[in-house]
Amino acid sequence: MKCTSDTEGIGGTGKLKSPEKPEEHFLQRGQGDRFVGEEGTLVADFMGRPARFPRGPFLVASRMRVPVVFYYSMREPGRRYRFHFVEAQATTRTALLDEYLKATENIVRTYPDQWFNFYKFWQ
């Protein structure tokens, strides 16, 4: 499996290294709830209020037509971590964002003390 980390400016301004052959296994990562600047963002309801999310990860996944898995690593009592994986069913940018928001809202409700923002998140 190939992996890339050359994704400066996840809002859509970075370069993406794609597989040389479509049949190669390929892994692309991106954070769905962090962005730099407001350019290249999508606005959607999160926890009942409008918020901005980076367009890049959802756009890349929809254009490449690759499987998408939302991944969460949450701390449990006793210095243990529980890993949550949610396989997306959607293939369009907005539908992927909607699925991501539902999965993330579920995680935030379950682990409310483990989701932080050090900037104005909600509009």
C-alpha cells in the first residue's frame, strides 16, 4: 500500500501524489475538521450550528472514487485507546461530508471531553 503525506493546505491548495497505476493500493489522509483560512471550505451544520470544514479531503475522495474510512482514536480509562472506524457509503463531496459529520457528532457525544478547538469553530 502506498501512502502520501504531501498535502499542504488541506483546504484544496496542496499537491496530491496519486498512484502511478489505478490498480495500486493507495492511502490518502486528511483531517476533516481542521483547515487554514476560510478559502476552500464548506459550511455545514455540526451539533446543530453552522461550521466550516475543509473541502479538500471530501473533494479528493469523491474525485478519486476510493473507499473512505473515518477514523477516530479515543482515550479510555486506564491509559487505553479505543479505535473507531466508520466506512463511508457516499461517493459525492457533500454526501461524504454529511456522513463524516454524523459519525463525528456521534463520537463527540460519546467523548465530549476529547474534542477541542482553539479557534472560533462555529459561525
